[in-house]
Amino acid sequence: MVDPEFLKNLSSTKEVEITVTGRKSGRRISTPVWFLHEGGKLYLVPVQGSDSNWYKNVVATPAMEIAAKGRKVTVTAKPISNPSKVNEVVEKLRSKYGAEEVEKYYSKLDAAIEVSI
């Protein structure tokens, strides 16, 4: 069961902080990320797509931590590379944050992450 406080925090924030394990260093690395929350799933889109270091790290080690306003959960990431599924997630990201904002920050849109919460 997901922490209800985490879900409450998730509904009142625009970004989460993810912590992944470095594929080369083994160190824990944190970064803020925009997200989509649908049903029991969270979707994350790396700003440099499959070239993003945090995405490469998650592919190597799928365990990650997600924090919403300081409340943390540990999850297992499922990389998405299927172009139609990635596009579906990106379209929802554009709807949530605005197409202009997504175009401003995201340079490559070929990958996403799905996590069950």
C-alpha cells in the first residue's frame, strides 16, 4: 500500500525528486523531474530522452526512490521505449505542463519511465 501522505504531496506538487544509483559510480544521484500520475502509475520523461544519465542509470539499476515534498517511496522503474507509448506519455506531459514548456526543456523524446505506486 502506498503511503497516503506521499499521494497527498504528489497531488500538490509539480515535480518530484528521484534518486537513482549511478551505473558507473554506484553513488546515489538525485534530480528533480516532472511527472504524470494516472491511477496507480507514475510516468517520468527524461529531458534528454534515452541520452539522459538518470535514464541510463535506471535501465542499469531499476530500483529508485521518488520524493514528493520530502515524503519518499522506493519503487522499481520500468523503462518505456516503444514510440507510440512514449508519445502517449509525452502528449499528456504537454497537456499538464504546456507544450511550449515541454519543447523548451526537453531535447529528445524517445524514452519514458513507468513506476507503480
